[in-house]
Amino acid sequence: MPQLEAITPELDYQSETYKDAYSRINAIVIEGEQEANDNYIQLGQLLPESKEELARLAKMEARHKKGFQACGRNLEVTPDMEFAREFFADLHQNFQKAAAEEKIVTCLLIQALIIESFAIAAYNIYIPVADPFARKITEGVVKDEYSHLNFGEEWLKAHFEESKAELEQANRENLPLVWKMLNKVEADARILAMEKESLIEDFMIAYGEALSNIGFSTREIMRMSAYGITG
Ligand code: PL3
Ligand code: FE2
Ligand code: FE2
């Protein structure tokens, strides 16, 4: 169908433009998986009763990281890890501060709700436009990410009343960082045929559904999930 081809031209995974954008996006994902690994290990120290389960989640994140490193190697791309560490710096700092204050609710919101929803959105949008090797890897990874989101949902649902105020505060402090991060990655993501609008949409769906499962009302979800969005 020639018309369809004109709308979605074949991506050239070997082009310099694609590989240059991939060097940053791939690094972001590798760094995100590494930080997720570290965050679940730290959460295990704050939640001794879930320590083993959290260690299991951390191991999955380490495996995800290896998978995405293989995706970069497969395209002969060197990930720009310095860019990626900078990309996560604010969110990283907020998590570390919350962990030092033993704010479990804030740590869970940052890692299990925000970062996992961000990952779910990004990976689902990436799968149909990925090269065949990366597609296979990402399909396996995204299934795990739903289970990580679910861990946060279940814990926060069981502690909803006493967590509600801290969740709202943590949302106000951290959700604007997501929109900032999205703006920073927008141009590179587009080169990989991932649209910012679709990323926002899928993020909102995953995050909003999580907030709903935890116990927030539709009105509260609307207010919380669009907080600090700029454009
Ligand atoms: C937690 O398990 C994983 C954390 C990873 C966070 C990834 C955020 C990705 C945002 C960049 C959008 C492009 C993604 C491309 C997918 C390979
Ligand atoms: Fe992961
Ligand atoms: Fe995860």
C-alpha cells in the first residue's frame, strides 16, 4: 500500500541520525533500569516485610538493563551515559532525599508509580517502531513493568488513608519533573518515530489507572495527573 508507506516511511536503523538519537534514548533507558534496581534495593531496607519480593524486582531491573545494553550493541551505538545521569538527576535526588527521611510513600510514588508508568508508556510506544531485536527484548520487559506498578498500587491501596496527603504532596513535587524530562527527550524520541503526545497519553492512562486502583476519585486523579504540565 503506497499511501501507508508515505505516512510511515521505513525507519533506517543504521542511519547516523537514528543512531545519534538512539545513543541518548538507549542511555536513558539503561540508566532508568539501573536506578530502578537501586531504588528497589533501597525500598527493601525501608520495607523489611517485603525485602525478598523487592530484591526479586531489583533483579528483574538488572536483567532489563542488560537487555537494553544488548539493543545498543546490536545497533553499534555507544550509550551517552553522562547525558542519562543528568536526565534523571532531579528525580534521583528526590528519591534519595525521601529515602533518607524514610518516606516510604514518596519513594513508592517516585519509583513504582511515576517511573514505572513512564517506562510502560515509553516501551509500549517503542515496540511497534523498534528494530526486530529491540522489539523482542522490549516486549519481554514491558510485561515485568506492569507487575512493578502493581506492587506499588497494592501497597499504597492497603495504606491509602494514612498515605493520601503524602501522595498528593509527592505528586506535586515530582510530576512536573516528568514533563521536564519528556521535553528533554522529545526531539530524539521523534527521530525514533515516538510522538510526545502519545507518550503523554499512555503515561496518563497508566498513572491514572494506578491512582484509581489505589483509591483516588476521578476528580482527584484529573487534578493530580495533569499537575505541572506545561506543553
Ligand atoms: C523501570 O523499570 C524502568 C525505568 C526506565 C525509564 C524509561 C523512561 C524512558 C523515557 C524515554 C522515552 C523513549 C523510550 C524509548 C524506549 C527504548
Ligand atoms: Fe525495568
Ligand atoms: Fe520496573
